Amino acid sequence: MIARELLGTARVPDGEELKLYKHDRDFMIVLGHNELMSTRQNGSEIALATQSIARIAKAQRPAMLIGGYGMGFTLRAALEKLPADAHVTVAELVPEIIQWAKGPMAELEAGCLGDPRVRLVMTDVADVISANALSVGGTGYDAILLDVDNGPDGLVRAGNNRLYTMRGLRTAMDALRPGGVLAIWSAARDANFTQRLKAAGFNVDEVEVRARTNGKGAKHVIWFASA
């Protein structure tokens, strides 16, 4: 039996400790007893990008914000679908995540962070959203993709809770261009959050997606919320 190898640890600012493991040819990032992401299961992370882009197909020179680099599955899928004049901002709070991407997982990263369409910012995605709200003179986004927790609660970091409050959702709405979409990944359904999105003024499409690209594995949920 091949043992799981610990490759590194990282402390989330004001949050918990993350651990990067390798098992045979697979990588996984773990928080406590929760496997946050794995190279074995990336279907729903890819769907987060592809289904968001399908919803903004009419956007000219589309601008996208991705909250959380993770293992890069969402970013790579987005770059495969977006046109050459698109702009993608990736907000990542944990420096080690990027170090791991360019180090032990460099083959997986495959140069996506160096794509000319990509801008990496090492900061809280909530701050990026606030700064780009159209109501405060920001440029806004056609799509905001959030995959920073296992669902609409601050599992990784308590500070992430502000993303999912009524105030946070309305700030996200202010940062969306006309016809834009807010997409939020979750490991499970949350009826209360669906209602909160609607109460914030969004039209909500709740989509169930399998964890694996072959249509198998656990069922994850993505909320696609449009103004």
C-alpha cells in the first residue's frame, strides 16, 4: 500500500491549517478531516467555469473574478473557453497555495498563472469585490466565481462568512456588469442560502454537478445567480 506523503502545510490568515498531501500520482489539500480538493475529483470545479462562461456568452471582452486558486482546475477550464481579449483576476489569500502550484504541482499548473489574460492578486476576494463594485466607481465583472469554502459558510476562514451575508451578496451584485453572474460552489445543498440569494435580488439557478468528470462521484452544487 502506498502511504500518503505530507508535502507542506499552510496557515490560512485568521483561519485554519491546510495540508498538502500526495498519494501515488494524486494531490489533495486537506483542512482537518475535510478534503477540500483533490486531483481525483475536479468535475464540479471545471463546471463552475464552463457553465458560468456559457451564461455570459454575449459579453464583449469578458472580465471574470475567480475567488480561490485551489489546484487551478477552474482557472484552466476558464482559459480554455474564454476569448483572447478576456481578463481573469484570481484572488488567492494563502501564499503557499501558489507556491505549491508552481512547485510540487507545477505540471498541473501548466503555465496558466502566466497566461497574459490572468492577473493574480494575493488578497481577500471580498475586498476585490468591494473595490470593483460599480456603485463605487469600479469596473465590475461579467462573472464572479467563488470556491473558497466547502459551501456558503466560512469553513476555511471565519472572515469568509461576509461573502454569504445579505450585505455581501448585494455587494457582489453591485460588482456585476449587466447580464453578469455570481457563481458559488458548494459540497452540498443549502435551501436557506438559496432563499437568501433570492432575497438579495438574484435570479437563481441551482445546479447539481458530479464531482468527477466521468459523471460519477459525490453530488456538488453550484448556484448561478444573476441580477
